[in-house]
Amino acid sequence: MDTVWMLALIVIVGYVLSVFVHPYVKCGRCKGLGRHHGALFSYSQRPCHHCAGTGRTRRFGAYLLGRGKRTRPTGRVQPPTRAS
């Protein structure tokens, strides 16, 4: 029974380490391309809404551990803040 617990601990530690090293996976909706083709006009393309055009999404373990948060700006212009 102790070997089962030791094996489970090794698997969990290995998964946590892999999440820290590789927090992203290929987007399942756009298959890592970052874009979708149009249904009516197949030559037209638009950014993937699931991965925001990056082609990558965070792994489930990365959500739990808080790894791989987006650091790039969203493209929206923020209003200037006033210094009091």
C-alpha cells in the first residue's frame, strides 16, 4: 500500500512541475492557428475568440496554481488617471 501512495505522490509532483514549466497547451478550438475560417466565405479569417488569437490556452493545472496568466495588453486603450 505504501508503494501506491509513493507512486501517486511522484505522479502529482511530476504534473505540478510540468505545469510550472509548460503552463500553455495548443488551443482546441482553432487547433493552435489562432484564427477561424468563415463558414460562408471560407477564405475569410477571424481571430479565435477562445484563445484571443494566440493559439494557446492555459492548462487546467495552470488555472489552479495561478501560472501563465496573460501578460500582454488586451489592446483596449485605458483612460488616463488623474494624480490627486
